[in-house]
Amino acid sequence: MEDAGESPGPQPPHPEDHRIRDGDFVVLKREDVFKAVQVQRRKKVTFEKQWFYLDNIIGHNYGTTFEVTNGGSLQPKKKKEEPTSETKEAGTDNRNIIDDGKSQKLTQDDIKALKDKGIKGEEIVQQLIENSTTFRDKTEFAQDKYIKKKKKKYEAIITVVKPSTRILSIMYYAREPGKINHMRYDTLAQMLTLGNIRAGNKMIVMETCAGLVLGAVMERMGGFGSIIQLYPGGGPVRAATACFGFPKSFLSGLYEFPLNKVDSLLNGTFSAEMLSSEPKDSASVEESNGTLEEKQTSEQENEDSVAEAQERHHPQEQETMEIVSQDPKEPKERGSKKDYIQEKQRRQEEQRKRHLEAAALLSERNADGLIVASRFHPTPLLLSLLDFVAPSRPFVVYCQYKEPLLECYTKLRERGGVINLRLSETWLRNYQVSSGHPPLEQDEWIIL
């Protein structure tokens, strides 16, 4: 078992951890739509064409459902008893119902007037039901479908949930699947299982999935052990990792190392001077990976806008999280230019120190596992990184397409030195059920 250091490990969860606090990372849920944000007072959030403030959710438990009221305020929604089936008037079939657009007495102007008066969405839905001439003739199933459709349109009901691998995977797959290489949550779960991810491991992660795979590995390990993230471009992309809201104790065992220095580390020519000559905080393109790294570097800036947790610029009334802003104009406002330069040099020295620690961990060549989920071709990556993995340890390679994995599979069989090598396809079957929503059907490929 790999020791993460002399620093104490993560503490057991405190009862207060179930309550939402200022500065926490949360996920907003409305029907099947998710959005990750950071809780900040007087911060305006737009979600599903609704804007509101998150001040009132502070102090409530995760999983609480809120309703958007006038002025963008969130108020806990009170549970209301549903009418029993005996009180419902429903028809036997819908064959005599004609959809001619004249069954609803309320016009769009009437509905707009109700909204302007501050009428809640629940009351608007009730008036739509009362003013519908065909509602009572519909079957009970059709009535429930009608009510659900109108509630989704007029009721602003939001549930605040705690971030997790499953929730964030579903969120990214629905909103921006390209940034996670179209990886479904069931595929990610299989990767964590096949990779034997557990507390105390020393793991190597190479991913270009906005930090989602890295966050999933960190969550599974629970802050125990060490993780070395290999990144292309100017720096690691951790937009999704930040959405997990991990405590600082989880970050003590997280290291990063530039991918373009791996060959020198394998050849024994790596030195600290190579890191000193590397430009800091730049978006330069590494020649070793060609245009693919250029694309990764440019997308790194865009991925920060996936979740508002990564926003660097806030309104004036909000306090910024960073000690020193990245804006070059900030030193004149916050302090002298000399202090800004010293602070920047200090952070660069800390980054250099962490790189050297990561290089030392990789040089031991005794990693307990390897996870590769990249948009780059997996064959050269895997053949290089396998040298850092201890014997008889699992590795998992994900790719959206099967052709690169077929080539990788063939190369590994020719190379030898691996056992129990499998190429598998993960898929979900569509089932029609009475409640819940079936998953999307799509093929993905994974190699072990």
C-alpha cells in the first residue's frame, strides 16, 4: 500500500456536511436537467431560463426542493398531498377528443397576465386544468401526462443535490458530451471497477475529459493514496474535478506531471532544470503532440465555463476565491507590482516542487493502476505509460471508437508482457417502464 505522506488522512464526515454552506459546490436539478454551480451570496444564477439567487439554500440539507418566487428568491417547497384516485374524474378513452386548439379557454395573454401578477406556477397549472374543456374526458394516464407537461413549463421547481460521479457524469453527457469524449456514466463505473480503484492506491491518470475521470478516481479513493495526473498542453484541466468540491485533504495526494516530459523521464535524462525552463501559466503548444495538444490547450480555456464553479470574474460585491487575480491589471488595484511578482514566483515554485514530487513517484515504477481516457490515439500513450506500472497491476483504456483500440489491442498482443487482455463494448438496453426514464442507447468501447 502506498503511503500518501505523514499528513493526517481525511476525517469522517461531520453531520454539518449534509447541510449546504456558503462556498460549497452543488448541483441544481430540474426534472432531468443538471447544472453545477458554487454557492455564493448575491450571485445571480440562470438555469433553464430561470434566474435566481442561492442565498436562501444556505443552511438547508442537500436534496431539499425549492421554488423560485418573485425577485429570484428560492423558498423551500412544501409537500402537498396528491388527490386520491377516487376524487379524479377521468374518461375511459381519448377517441372522441379532438385536438383543434380550442379546448383551452385561457389565452397566452391571460397566462402572461397571471405571471405578471406574481401568481405561482402551481396555481397557473390549476387554472389551466379548470379552463380545459377536454381535461375531464381524458384517461387518467393522459391527465397525468398533461399535468406533468404543464408543470414542467410553468412551475420553477429546483432540487439542490450533492455532487457525485454519477450526477456529474449524467450532467456532462447531457449538456456537453464532447468534452468527456461521449463517456456514459455506466462506462465510467466499469472503468473504476476494472481498474481496481480503491483507497491507498498509487494511480496514474491520463485523461482529456475535463477532469471528470480524475474526480471519479479521487472520490473512489476517498483521499487516501496518491494520484499522478499526466496532462498535455500548458496545464491540467480540472473543470469537472472542481465541481466535486473535494476538501483540501484530498488535494494533498494529487500530483500533476507534463506529458511531454514522460519520454525524458523514461530515458533517464529528466532533470529539475527542464521544469525551470518550461514557461509557466502559458498556453503554448507542445511540439511532441502536434496539433492535438494545440486543440487541447485551446479547449482548456473553454472547459472552465462548463460549471460556474470555475468562473474567475464575479460582480464587485462578491469576494474572489483566488489570492491573486490572473488579470494583469489587478496588481495595481490590490497591491504593488512587486508583491504580485513575488506571489506569482511563489506559486510557480510550488508547482515546480509538485512536479518534482510527481517525477519521483513515477520513477519508482510501482503504480497500482493506470487509467487512460483521452482523445489522443491510445497506443503510444499506453506503451509509454505501462513502464510506470508495477507487475500484475490492472490498466484500463477508454476510447469512443473501436478502431484505435483494435490497433492498441494488436500492438499489446505483439509486444507481450500483459495477461487477461480484453476488448469489450459497453452498452445500455432501452426498457419502457412505468416510472423513471430509460437511458440512452449507444455503443462505447473499453479495453482492459
